Amino acid sequence: AISDNQAYKEHHLLGETVSNELDEKDKIIIKELHNNSRCTLVHLSSKVNLSLDAISNRIKKIEKLRIIPQYYTKINYNLLGYETYKLFIYVKNYSKQEELKLLEYLKHIKNTLNIVRMVGPWKIEAEFMTQTHDEFEKILTDLYEKFPNIIQDLDYFIYRNLKFYPSNELMLD
């Protein structure tokens, strides 16, 4: 969750496009880490025919360039009794000041996983994880009560059996 009395971390997904020159060995390392971020330096060394130190240095360089900003653990929260919801927030009478209030409120709901500002029919997408649907309904009710002048409508769906299918081929040509 974003809160839990800890500082949250904002990630800006879009920004200036930068072209970093990678050689073929860097591309192989990235592809292997994409398929299994837990693979060993020994495995990577066998794929690119470099020493363990050389592999380690290349990974550090790739991380420093933020080509790989972090590694992820995928947890199946459904098996732990949680449901994940994606909420679409449609707004009216919307100003930058009102947006900041709404975003701050969303950031401090303990069940919030992710918040995305959008350009489109809805202005904000937020993801929540709860153990009961009633918990999620309480979040919806609270949003309507706290922001009646700016929330036009709320729409949502439940993630069930969420599976990620990362591309086997990366665009590293």
C-alpha cells in the first residue's frame, strides 16, 4: 500500500526520451533479466561469455542509467484472501487545487496501491486492495462524501486471476 505511515514514492512514468547506446552483450543481459530477474551472474556469464565482475559492472551501469530502475516481486494476493480493484474517477468542476486535495486523500488511504493521473474521460485511476468488498464500498462512499463537488462518477472493476504476460521479445534491436 502507498501509506502505512511511511513516505510514499512517486514514479513518473513518462518523461524525456533518452537514447542510450547498448552493445549486444548489454542487450542479452537485459533480455535475460527480463525473463528472470533472479538469474545468477554465473548464468548471465555463460550467456554473454564475460567474467562475473564484468557482468556485475554492466548490470550496475544499466541500473545507473535507470534502464532497469528496480526489480519486482509478483505476489498472488488472491491466494492470501485479497481482492484488487481498479477505480476510475470522473470529475466535474475540477481545478489543480481540487486535484491535489483528491490525490493527497487517495495517497493516504491504507488500501491504495497505485494512482495514475489520466488524460481522457476519467481523470484519475486508482487501484486498491481489500479483504472484503465492504471495505472497498466504504472507500467509494467516503470519496463521494468528502468530494461531492468534484466527483461526477466512480466506476470500477475487480481484478480476478490477474496474470501478466510480459513480452518474450524486447525492443532492443
